[in-house]
Amino acid sequence: MSIGYLIPVILILALFGMPLFAVILSLALIGFYSSGIDLSGIAIEIFRLTDTPLLLALPLFTFAGYLLSHGNTSKRLVRLSRALLGWMPGELVIISLFVCAFFTAFTGATGITIVAMGALLYPALTRDGYTKKFSLGLVTTSGSLGLLLPPSLPLIIYAVIVQQMDLGQSVTIKELFVAGLYPSLLMIFVIVMWSAWTNRNIVKPKIPFDKKEAFDALKEAIWGLPLPVIVLGGIYGGYFAVSEAAAITALYILFVQIFIHKETHFKDLPEIAKESMLVVGGILLILGVSLALTNYLIDAEIPILLFDWVKQHIHSPITFLLFLNLFLLLLGAILDIFSALVIMVPLIVPLAIGYGIDPIHLGIIFLANMQLGYFTPPVGMNLFIASYRFNRPITDIYKATIPFFFVLLAAVLIITYWPALSLALVR
């Protein structure tokens, strides 16, 4: 069956409200059947996913993130940051960006960050003299900034998908974790600079450095500070693999939450595990059937046909990347990041490699655009979450986020056309 027949099937099934995994599985069944391939091949592809050691990290990091969101980790981090950086101009903007990025990196859910951090950061920003419009835009935008930082779930899923494609190029989760560091810092930096410029007339009394407050805040937050060291230091120091880092992280957070901070009780664990594993189960189900569909697409040489068609119309890698950014922005606005990954990565990666684009660099471009897609008008997911969370009309959220969108769009273009930013620490 050609791709021309698959598109109407996708549209019809989607219009009837069929779940995404069922749509993808149906297409895989149609493809395998029409090609005369035994349908047991789909079950084999799904089972092959269970043989991926990297997937062990997915449920463990997700469980760890939900444990963090269940406690007061964010409040402790904000208190410590204010105690240490309160003397700096614009310190609350910097604190908001880094704390939200940290929170999203561990939970993998931008909506949770907006809901959890909104009650904490939005009132603090307005009390410090920032306008309501700016504060809304900052909190809504900051919710997605951690998707390029380890242990981001989208980074892990991108690595799993690309590894299953046998491209002959090295794409590991360790490389992706490192590749996302500089681009993330760039996106945070441009927002800080723009925020400093747009709020240059705000005169806020500086918070003098107080040793006692700093010591108390450090003492309160001390147990959360080793987390980045465990994840990054352990992996890149060669002490343990990614899956082992996930297990140690989950165990460490579990111990701290139950026995140190005592914010989580044993009776809460089944509900937290249920919430986190529902997310993981949905991701794995979609990922499994998507790999089966990917196998059909490769057998049918659809990526090759797609590349030949694109090559006829777009000759320059620069032009290709420009159109890719526009497409991904639109994709990020209408699809959640996990669905976008499993549907589009198998098609886009071979296409990009044909233009000489490194698959690791492509992964950073993909996720950077997805970050913007979350608050791209008119249907970006975070826009509606923020509207609900702050009880403001959606048009107010549009107006608040548009300046941040264009600032971050400039950063995404730099990330796109400066591969060394992503690959300097990798290659």
C-alpha cells in the first residue's frame, strides 16, 4: 500500500476519535497485510522493544519525577536560590527559569511544572514589581525549558527510536544528555537578557545577603542538590549506566522523601506509582506499535521515496532546516511531544541524514522546536494549561507569551544553524 492511501486512513480513524496507538497499529496492520508479511511480525517488533536496556530508565526516571512533584522540592530550591542570589538584579527571573527547567527535566511534563510552580513563582514575580503580563509569559514559557536537560524523557525516547532504526551512526542517551546542555543554557540566557532589557526601569530593593538565611536554606535543600551529580556525574564518570543512574536516582529520592523530609508516606506510594506508570504505559504502548509501523515504512522504502521527493524541491540543507523548523513548530502546537516523536522521527531522521545533518544535532533541533510548540498560538498545549491555572482569558496568555516566543525562536535558529553548539561536547 502506498503512502497516498495511508493518509486518508489516518484522517478517517483520527476523526472518529480512535486512540493514537490504535491508529498507528491499524496502519501497521494494513501495511504488513498489503505487503504479504506475516502479521506476527508486529508482535515481534513490539517484543523487540522489551530487549532495549535503555528503556529501564524510562519508568524509573518518571517515578522519581512524580515523587519530586509530590513534595516541596520546588519551594526549597526557590528559597535557596533567593538566599544566594537575592542581591543580584533580576534574580527572580533567573531562579524561575532554572527551577522550572530542573523540574521539567525530572518530571518530563511541562504542564505539571506550570501547575506546580505557578502558585509559587507568579505571585513572587508580581510582588517584586514585574507586570502581570510579563510574569504570566515567563511562567508559561519556563514550563518547557527542561526538555533538553537530563534526565529528560523525550531525550531518552528519541535515543530509543533512533537506535532501533540501525542507521549506522552513534546515537546514545549519554551523547544526547550532553548535547542538550549548551542549547538549554543558550535558551535560558536569551530569556534572561531579554527580561533584563524589558524590565530595566523596575527598581527593586535588593535583598542583602544573609548568612543565617543562606545556611538555613542550604540545610533545608541540601538533600536535593546531589541529584544532577548522581545523573550526570555517575553516567559520565563511568560509575554506572543510564538505567543504573535511573534506579539510584529513584531510590535516593524515595529515601529522602519518606525518611528525611517525610513529605511522602508509604500509603502514598501506590497512587504515585499508578500516576507515573499510566504515563509510562501510554508511552510504551505508542512506542511499541510505532516501531512496528516504522518497520513497514522502511520495508516499503517510504523514507527513501520521501527523501527523493524532497530532494527534487529542496536542494540546500539550509533551506531544508528552515522548512523543518516551521514544520516542527506546527507539529509541536498540535501534538504532544511523545506522539510527535514516535510518529515523525522515523521519517525525519533518514531525510535529515540525507542532507548531511547529524542525528544527535537533529534530536536537539527537534526537541527545541517542540519546546516552542508548547506555547505556539493558537493551540499550544501550555497556553491552555496556563489559562486554566491562572484563571485568565486565553487571549491574555497569547499576548504574554508572544515576546518570549520570538526571543526563543531566535535561539532555536542559532541552535539549528550552529551544529557545534550541540555537538561540541559530543564529537
